[in-house]
Amino acid sequence: MLLRVIDLETTGAHPQTSEVIEFGSVDVSLNDGSWQTGAITSRLFPPTGPLTPETQAVHHLTDADFTPGSPSATPQILREMVLRAPRPDMLVAHHIAFERHFLTDAVTDALPWLCTLRIAQKLWPDAPRHTNQILRYWLRLDLDRTLASPAHRAAPDAYVTAHILMRQLETAPPETLLELTRARHVRRGAALRSGRAMNTEQPRLFARNED
């Protein structure tokens, strides 16, 4: 089984007015009974319009970072990046609601998505927050700092997310993680305000990995 972890950098949050300017991915595959990470893939796509200061402040990409004349991120090019051989069985992102705005079912052939954010909220409710960088340090992931930096760039963020996924795969198989992705997340405060009792005795499946 092959899981393709994807991260996008864009010029904004809405696909109708924004475009993808960087694609990063890391494959996580099951080999001889153990999960392994593969090489990092990344590609820059020049925007068709100007980069705003707000956009540049997030990922610190400027016009000088893009090769003149290289193609922009069309749906067909993104499809080729997502589905390149070896074809993945599932796609993964830390916040799939964002990536799926740009990588629609038409682009991905409607492959199932794992959301490491949603999974983390259910596996590790005691984490201080569930951003990929906070989870990186909370889980004490042993990462290559040159590959994990800078944050808010597609390749480093995909690298960090892939290792969060690896820790989640120690807890449950992809099929169970898919169920957690699709399950509704109830915030602890909202549940308490609504009068519903919170189950504090989490089954082992949802226990924090202490290794």
C-alpha cells in the first residue's frame, strides 16, 4: 500500500481566486510489514498574477524564486503530480479541507484522503494544539531539521506531516485512520456545554504513543 502525503502552497485560500504555487509530497509505503518514508518531491509553479505581501509573508516566496517561462499549476499538471507512478492508494494532508479545495475529485480520481489533523484530534486530545509543527515537537519526532524547515513551504511541511502519519500508523492501520478522518470531531468544550458526558477512558487505539 502506498500513501502519498501532499502539501500545497497557494496565493490564497479560495481556488476561484487563488492558485497553487508550490507542490510537495512524500510517499509512505508498506514494505515487508513496516511503514517507510520515501523521497521528497517538490515543484514550484509561477503564479499568473502578482504575489501579494500577505501571501509572501506566509511562505516567503517571491518572484525571484520562480523560473521564467515555466508552466503554472493547471489541473492537468496537478493531476500528473498527484497520480504519478507508483499510483497511490490513498492521499494524505494535514488539513484536507484546504488541499481538497484545489485537488478536487476530478484531479485525484476521487482517491480517499487521510487527514492527519482530524486523526490527531481523536488520537491525541491532550495535545496543546494540532498543527503539524506543534505535533512535531509534542510527539518528539526525530526529524532532519534541514528537511523539516522552513515551515509553510510545501516540501518541509509534507515531510513533517509524513512523520506524523508514521506515528499514527503505529497506532492503527490506514483503514481505521480513514474512519477517524470521516468521523465527526466534537470539541471537548462544545460537548460539555451541550451536556454530553465525555468518555475519559480512551481505548488503547486512541492512547498517546509514549515511545
